[in-house]
Amino acid sequence: MTKSELIDAVVASSKTPENITKKAVADIFDAIVDEIKKSVKDDGKFTVPAFGTFTKKERAAREGRNPQTGETIKIAASTTMTFKAAKDIKGFLND
């Protein structure tokens, strides 16, 4: 599902007020994503009960290989984000 398909589905949902526009839903979605990113960056994690937890993870510098040449390369340290689904989501997917 793409972002635009998600927005269309939210607008069409029976739980969404009839007068809400696609633009309003898109703006709300963007604001939510921005807040999740800020929280993970500042606090190290963001949890949505019954959905899951986004967590900041540090990756150490390491050596890798160029798949085309086999040459050893250095991969710099970086920060990434992981997601762990909540028990409710895992159960829903396994039903």
C-alpha cells in the first residue's frame, strides 16, 4: 500500500468524519510521522500501544565488501530506526 492509497482508505473509512478532505488527512499523517521521528531522535523510542515500538539503534563502523569487485570497504557508523510489532499486530497477522 502506498501513502496515497492509505490516505484514500482513511478518507473512505466509516470512522472518518464525512467533511474531512484528503489534504487534511495527508497533513495529519505527515504531522504524525514528523512527531514519531522527533520522539525517536530525542527520546530513543516511540511506542504506540497495540501497534508497536519504533527504537533508535546505533550501528558500529564495520568492514564490508563491494559485491561487484569483492574489494573490502569501510562502512561508517550510523544511526537507524527499528520497529517491533506489538503482540496484537502479530496475533492479527497470524490468524
